[in-house]
Amino acid sequence: MKEHKLTSGIYDAQGEMDVHQQVMDSYSHGTLEQRHQDEMDQQYEKTKK
């Protein structure tokens, strides 16, 4: 058992994998969100002209 840097909570090996998976999910989700936002911005730019 040791402290995790991100959550500063206690976890075991399985917990570490869960946290890692959550982090990776949030990263990939974040890029998807950003891409969606960019597309929305481009659509908005088109409608403004």
C-alpha cells in the first residue's frame, strides 16, 4: 500500500490499474471533447459570415 500522487489516496495494485484506466479515459475523452468543441466553433464561424 502506498499513496497515489493524483488522488493522494491509498490503493493496491488493482486500484492502481483502475486509477490509471480512469486517467487514460479522461485524457482520451478530453481530446474527443476538444475536437467536438473545435468542430462546433468552426460551424459557428461559418454561420457568422
